[in-house]
Amino acid sequence: MITMHEFDTIEKIYTSLLNIGGRLPERVYIRLSKLNGNPDFVKFAIESMVKGTPLEKIKLEFIEVKPKIRCPTCGYEGEIEAPAHARFIRCPLCNDTVDIIDGKEIEILVRE
Ligand SMILES: [Zn+2]
């Protein structure tokens, strides 16, 4: 089953690829975490969508990062294992709600 997060992520990547103007780049790096959906599923979906189109020639490099959090209450900072459907992430030490400092937004980097 596809989650809303995955749908957004897939749409964002695909739109970015479609919006590349001029000559197609050799590589596109896609940095994402489990907060953006299941990285394997996202990769599979994008590769299926570009198949048979000119975008197929672009080498897509998916880089999975672990989400990083900072707890404003106890100061804990670190990487976490996030379930694909995580909405609210809590501090492993004090169980308070945390700030996500990395891995929240997907990053798409085009390399000529
Ligand atoms: Zn804490």
C-alpha cells in the first residue's frame, strides 16, 4: 500500500526530473530517509515511471540517510530508526516530542 508520504515523495522526484531543462544530466542524487517513505519502494516507483522515456538515461543515485533528531527537553541528539509511517517521533530518553534536524525533507541534486 502506498502512503501519502510516499506519494508526495514520488511526485516530487518525478516532477523534478521532468523539469530538468536542456541537456539531461548524467546523474541525479536523491537523498531521502524513511520519513519520506520506504526508500526501496520510492526507488522502484521512480524507475518504473521513467522506463521507456528519455529520463531513463539518467543515472539515479538514491542515498538513504537516517533521520536525525534533537530533543528540546533533555538535549538528546542522534540518529533514529524511523518506521515508514512515523508521524510523531519521540525522544528515546525522555519520551518527549523532538525536532527533526535531518532527513525530513527530500533533497534532489542534479549533476551534469
Ligand atoms: Zn529527550
